[in-house]
Amino acid sequence: MYTTTFLDLPPLQQAGGSVQLPGSKSISNRVLLLAALSEGTTEVHDLLASDDTRVMLDALRALGCGVQEAGGGVARITGLGGRQPKSPAKLFLGNAGTAMRPLTAALALLGGEYELSGIPRMHERPIGDLVDALRQLGCRIDCVGSEGYPPLRIAQGDGLPPLRLDAPIRVRGDVSSQFLTALLLALPLVAREQEVVIEVVGELISRPYIHITLELLARFGIAVRHEAWQRFVIPAGSQYRSPGQIHVEADASSASYFIAAGAIAAGVGGEKPLKILGVGLDSIQGDIRFIEAAQAMGAQVTGGPGWLEVCRGAWPLKAIDLDCNHIPDAAMTLAVMALYADGVTTLRNIASWRVKETDRIAAMACELRKLGATVQEGADWLSVAPLPQADWRAASIHTYDDHRVAMCFSLAAFNPAGLPVRIEDPRCVGKTFPDYFEALFAVAQTPQERIPVICIDGPTASGKGTVAAAVAQQLGYHFLDSGAMYRTTALAAMRAGIAIEPGQEQRLAALARGLPVRFKDGRIWLDDGDITDAIRAEEVGMNASRVSALPAVRQALVALQLAFRRLPGLVADGRDMGTVIFPGAPLKVFLTASAAVRAERRHKQLISKGISARISDLRADLEARDARDASRSVAPLVPAEDALVLDNSLLTIDEAVAQVVAWWQARQPF
């Protein structure tokens, strides 16, 4: 997951291959709560690993449930089985409505004392209709701050008060379907001796999410009847029974971004379609009907159990006018698809957007306008005009701590104007799809020259490796330590038993071409082994010099270094990155420092490792190496003609990094 302040998406051109989606957030948190309320242990497979499920799991532990996370999306939940949860308890639920609303209802009907809170945005999301419904029953529940909003206090330490179950429980359906879901999940706890009836006041929005709730209740032994989605009857004698094992299907809302990517960019120019794994036409999630909307706009979609395949059909996409009550979350994706349409697209009946992680109607309108779009909005509708190629603008998208805003606007990177898009706070996708951007980059394609590269060259001990790694981390880019490539090749050859001599040049070149080397968290990895320290051995260094003298190996390593240019971008350090390997890089930095400063830095490094050395000797060695590097016939150490020279003799690492990032920012169009 990207944790950078922002993530710049270069212009993307095509999409293809396959993507495995994570488990559904809506299903994951419902299943976790149902398992917690059941007797026995439920083994949950393909559980979503996200911020929302994390706060739910933490809450269940605090309430006394057994929680074992086995890895690989498997969790075992040992339920309360009718026992009262641990009390008193304070539960922090972040911005997870799928945790706050159902837990409020369940704990209010179990007895005990609890405080439920979240981040500031959660305290702005209404919960008054659910609180009112619980108070109708006789539950003692208070809003600690503003009436109708979290934080909440449930004050039933002396036990559950007498409940009024004879009359139907009335709850509004036109604000959030999560209020009704919360009651449906909780009321079976008190329907042991008589049936319990819920009546929906007004139109029920987001009906597909209620369908998910009813399907999952049935799997845990509760068969709820409904009459035209306005009256729900929980039968007498209800008791949660664990199914033993349950699988969480992939998130249909998350599928919408890749369905849209396929409609915009897959199958173009003979490329293969985009395949989506984990959710299919048999999904129980209402948002799977996003497929119908995408097809109406021109996408070609096929599928089966657990899979979908998408490619571009009509182009430009067709404008639509759609009531989106049946796909409330996925409909956001249509707003960005509308930019690629042949007319004005209008999305209606989306009032629930106003009370989500942010006011999504206002947020989408604001950010679409940044891209150059003409947008109109109303209380429960949004209208988006298409963007001609000449009218697109590069934009920095504010994401409002809303995962769906971030994922939707990533699709703007496929714009025909070839402009980049900046996504602010990319970490917000952790709510439902932590690896979203990694998944997008795995299936998106663009010409190599569109992928940005920052080159940082310089002499030995100038700090270029440290600075380059820090810049890469700050921007979320890949990192290439070119100086480690020859050492890694030498180490791999030694381990493979290949003699480092001219007679083995072709074998060594073949080894170098397929070298499985990667750089992560300041370490160097070969396959799954950390070789950071191993390549610094004296024997490896000597063999690295021999390897570098073989032309075929040098050529192979040039090709390998070029392959590090991957989405979303690359920071490469070395001695010839800007002059030989990436001469077209948009930013080249030549990092230097005086020989005296570099000798002092190297001296400190050696002393810290218990190696004795004299600064005068180190300085003489560095000056001699500088002379050799500057005069060598192949790729001499010189600044590229368009490089910016940064003397960091008097700078800290942080100051040098800040300067490079500032230079990079100045080149961006945002």
C-alpha cells in the first residue's frame, strides 16, 4: 500500500491481463459480526485485510470474542453464543460505518456499558435514525457530542432493560441502508420467544446492501421475511448458528474500477481483454449490476462464477441517464467514465452519497471540475459532460479521506490528452483495497517514455544512494541502485559456480539478464534472500570489477536496469544513469561533495562497523578513484549536460532530499 503524501499517476494508455480482487468490505464486516454473535467457531476465508476490518477485529477482541488470524485471508472467530460481551469497553471504530452501525445495535441489545467512537469524520456521519429505533425498543443509548451523531454511550451495565417488541420497530430508509442492516443483524438476539417486525419509513435506498444482509443472515440460520422491502419479519425462535466455514466473495464495488478501465482501455489495438478474478455474474452483491451500466455505456463484459472479462466496445462511451439507487457505491465510477462519453451523463437517486465517508456528490463535482469537466449537481443527482481531448487539465485530486474518490479518479489517468493525475493521500484506499494502486499498475500499460525517471549520479561516497532511496520512498517510485548490480551479478555467479573469466562471458551475461534483484526498504534482495551485506564482502567486490570488464555482461545489465522503469516511476542512482542509461529522464541530478567531506563520511561509516581507517588515506583513495572514473573510456563519470548539480557538502540528507523533491515538483503540471 502506498503511504506517500501523494501519488502521481503518469498518463496511461491501455489495460490488460488479470487482477485478483480483495474480499468485499460489506460482506467481511457482516460475517465477522455474525460469527461473533454465534455459538462456536467460524472459519472465515478470503477476509478483506483493510482499515475497516481491522477496527472490527480489534473491537471483537475487546468484547471477549476469540479471534485468530491465520494469514492468507483466514480468520477464526469464536462467538459469544448468547454470553454478554466484556463490559465496560471503549471501542474505536475509525471511519467504518459497517462497524459502527451494526455494533451499536448489537451491543444495545446485549446489555453492558460501551463507548463507541471514531475519527472526526465518523462523528459527522448521522446515526440518529438508528439510535431512535433502539430507543423505541427501550435501550438506553446516548449521543456524547451532538445529538444524532457518534460518539455514543450505551449505558446498560445493570442488564438489558425490558424491551418493547410488540409493536413494529420503525426506521427511516432514505438516509442509509446501514441503519436497517444494523437492526436486522442485531434483532435476532431478542427474537427468541416472539417474532420481531421492522417497518421502513420512506423509500429504502441502497436496497442491494439489504439483500446482502438477508443472504448472510440465512447462512447463519436466520430466515428473515420481507414484504416489498418495506416490512421485515424476524421469526420467533431465532438463534445464530455458525456455518463452520464461510468464504467472502470479492468486492463488487472494487470490481467497478477495473470494469471501467476495461471499458476505456482494454482490448484496444488488438490487446487482450482485462480479466477480473474473485467476483462474477453469480455475485450476491448488488453492485455487480454495475456491469449493466457499463454495458449501457458500451463496455463488452462477459463472465461466469468468480470471474469477469472486459474490453472496450463502443467508443467514445455512450452517455446514460440512470437511477443509481441499486448501485450506490459503484455509481461513483460512472461519474469518471462520463468524461469519456459522447454526451451528458446524469446519475440520479444518489442522496446517500451525501452521508458517506464524505459528501460524495460535492466531492465528485469539485474534483471533476479540476480536470476541466462541466458538472451540475443537485440534492440527489449529478450531471457530467464529456471532456474533449483539448480541454483536459492535469489535476491534483483531493481525496477527502475517501477510498472511493481516490480509486475513481485514478481512471482519469487514461485521458486522451496524455496528462498525469495526482492522487492526494493514496493511503485512504486502505479502507477497502489496500493494494489498489499496485493492482492498477499491474494491468495498466503505457509507453516507456511516459514513465518518469529521476536520475541521481555522482562520485563515490557522495550520498547519492541514500538520497535516491529516500526520494523514491517519498514519491512512491521504484528504486534502482545501479552500483549494486555488478556486485549482485558477481555474487550470483559465485553461488552458481560460474567462473568469472572471459570464457564464461555468455553464461555470465545470461545470468545477468535474468537476475531476480530488487530493492526494498533500504535492503537489496536476490530472490527471497537479503544480500545487502553479502555483496559488500571483499571477494565479491573484486569479482564485481572482473564482471564489469566483460562487454556482454555490461550490455545485459543495461537491459536489466532499463527494465526497472516501471509504473508509477523510478529513481535511479549511479554514475551513468543520466548520461547512458536514461538520457531522456526529465530530471537529472549530479550529487557531489568535496573529497574532504566524503572521506569524513566514509570514515564514520567504517568506524561504526569496527573497521579502522585513516581519513587521509580515504581521501587520497577517493581522489584517485574520481580521476579514474572521470577519464575512463566507457561511460565516464561526468554530469549530464542538462543535469542540476547539487553540492551537499554542507547539507544534511533530509535537506538534499528536499531539494531534489522540490526540483521534481517544479517540473510537474499540477
